Amino acid sequence: SDGKIIYVSAPTITQVNNYVESIKKYNIEPDLIQSGTKNELFKFFITSDGITEINREINKVNNIDPNNDNIINLISNNSDGLFKVIKIENRTILELNTKKVDTLIRKKLEPKFIPEIILIDECTQYSQPELQILNYLAEKFNIKIILSGDSLQKGIAFYADSQAFKDLDLWQSTRLNISIRSANNQKNNKCPPSLRKRTL
């Protein structure tokens, strides 16, 4: 890791701990590893009041009926809101109010503690608005974010044909043509040993 701080995140504490143990095998110094669940990751950057406001705003946009122009206009015309909703052809796009995010960031973030890399497992447990906020924080603090997950696995607000990972500044790795699990028949019968996902 060349002295870089790495933040490891996953939905549950058990998953976080397993993830941390797995990357320790690469001789990363324990002092350089920070970790936490999704909520803890956001709390690292955002104030408590800011978290409350973000959750409230995300609930609004997650419940939008894309066919209800009155609701879309109501959110879009709120200049102090966290998101603006834009309709382009048949798509409903969320535009993040980055100036608003800046007001929610913790003032006492010490640069030496800001991670240079964030590893996120089970990224389908993040909704599109949450990913947009993280994407902006990554740009603002020059952080590389590495997401892992199964796009065919249902998450909070993501499924195979959703827009959750679109309109984000990211590179996507090659998709495997099989689903790999650590405790099913695919592990033993359909997957070569080099691709097996081992239980931690």
C-alpha cells in the first residue's frame, strides 16, 4: 500500500472484519487500515446533522414517481435541496448539489487521516444517490474507490437494469459470465479453482 491509508467498508460488521482480515494477507500495516459499515463510512466525512439531512433527501428521491412531473418539479425547484431531478427522454437523472454537500462535510477532517483508497464490498447495498455522494467525495479528496459486488444481486435500490452505476465517474472491470459463491454447487462443479471465492 506504500503507506497509503485504506478504508474498508461492507454492509455488516462481520463482513467488514472479514474484509479487513483478507487484505491483511497482503502485508498491509494494521495502522494503515480504517474500517466501518456504510453508515460509519458516511459519518467519517459528514456531520451528524448532515447524515440526517442526507437520509431525508435520499428518501425523497428514492420514492419519486418518474411519471409525476409535479413531484419532480417540486424537488428540482428547491435550490437548497441535495438533488435536482432532470428528465431526459425516458430517463430520470439525479443531479447532485455539490455546494450543498460541502456544507455537510465535517470541518475537522485532518488530511493525514483521509484515506487514499476506499474498498467497498457488496456495493449493490448502496443506492444511486449514496453512490453519487461518495463519487463527489472521492473527487473532492482525491480518493480512489474500488467497488466490488454482484450487479445481478438485488440491493437496496439496484438491480440489473437500473441506472445506479451510470452517470458516475468510474471504470468497470470485466464481468464474469458465472455467479461465484463460496457455499454452493458452483464452487465445486462449475468453477475452476483459480476463480473460486473462498470463505474467509
